Amino acid sequence: MGKIDDFRGRELIYEYPPGSPQDLRRREGTLLAARLMINAALTAPLAGGVCQVEAELVYGQEEQEDLARKIEELAYTNRAWEEMFKYEAVMVRESDAVIFLGNRLAGEFSLDAGCGICGGQPNCSYFYEKKNTRHGLVDATDRRSDTLIKGPLCSARVNDLGYATGSALWLASRLLVDARPLISVSLAGQQLGYCRRSYLVAGICVATLAKNPFVDINPDYHLINMAKVLENTRKQYVTPRTVTTFEYRKWIPKKSEEE
């Protein structure tokens, strides 16, 4: 028998229960799609044609839980973010994977095209005057910052990251994969060191579930979501059994004739 005859198999693919072999097979397909999305991002148009976008693919219960908890931590640093960030932390937990795209040049190497996209003078002085420079180069070794993103950034480079993100999302739509970029994921991922060489990071949640986990969100979604509902159902089912139990081998309650 040849190798072709040995190339056969049978795989069950289903999303429930989470973490089961059939669910993990489904997630493998999501990871394949996510890697293709990264390829699309890396081949997106870039100013000057210089490679500047890096990517990280993050998946796994512990990794996604760390990311979700970082988002929840950030939620309480800004009142305007609180509800949105807490809801999006749930989306991270429900995702199959998270893609991070970062721009490695935005904070150190201006395009030097005098484009004025940043809103400053069309000679890139706005960028260089706020940087430590020597010999015409930016010294980026001082990484201290009072803000979540250390600026200023070259807006042309920022635009390039937008093109990369858009290309990844375009391919997701063609592959029929649910994907959504989220500012909370982007900020939390950068704080955790994903795409650590980048000055600006975009985070994209990816999933292939029967119900898109990134839309149709309930109020108080951090409290009323699938994981919380299932945990509460287990409690409601198991606890009464310990209260109303009976010895089924000796006696089983019978309905009365009136019932």
C-alpha cells in the first residue's frame, strides 16, 4: 500500500463543548485563517515600500485570559472606557485567537516626505523637535512615558498600519471569518509587550463560531455572557440536587393522581 492509500481519516468538528477535541479542530481552521490574514497585512501598501509591520498571533486560554485581565485593568483608568473595555474583555475570552500588528518605524524613523499629515509644518519638524536626536537620528532608548502610547508618531507610518489592518480584515471577510479590531485589545497588547519593537499596535480578535461574538452585545455583558450563564446554570442545577435528593433504589417520588 502506498502513502496515498494511508492518507485518509475522519474528523469531527464542532464548537461545543469548548476545549474538546472537536472544538480544537475547529480552532485550527481559525489559526490558518489568522495566519493568512497576517500575510495580507504584511503585503499591504507601505510608504516607501520599506518593511515596517510586524505581527504576533496569540491564542490559548492562559494567554487570552492574561490579555482580558489587562483590558479590565485599563477599564478602570478612564471612566469613558470602563463599560466598553469590560465588554471587550469578554470578547477576548470568547475569541479563537488574537492578531497583533505593529509598526516598528512610526516613533523613530519619520517618512521625511514633508507631507504634513501629522498637522505640523510640512518639514517633519513637529516630529523631530519632540524627540531626542543626534546626528539626525532619533535616540529611542528612553522608553519612559506618561501615556499609553509614546508620541509623537509619524502619521504616514500610522497610516501604513491602518492599511495593514484593513488588508487583514478584507481577507477575513473573504474567508468568512469573524474579525474585529478593538482599541482595548490594541492598548492592552502593547502594554503586555506584544509586537514589542513597535511604537503603535493594532489588535484584531478572530473567531469562527456559529454566533459572531463581537456583535449583538447584551447590556452588562461582563456579567451576562455565555460563560457566566453556563456557570450559573451549573450552580442552579447542582445545588438543588443536594437539598431535594432521595435514595432512588428504595423510593422514587410519584405524582399524585390529581397531577
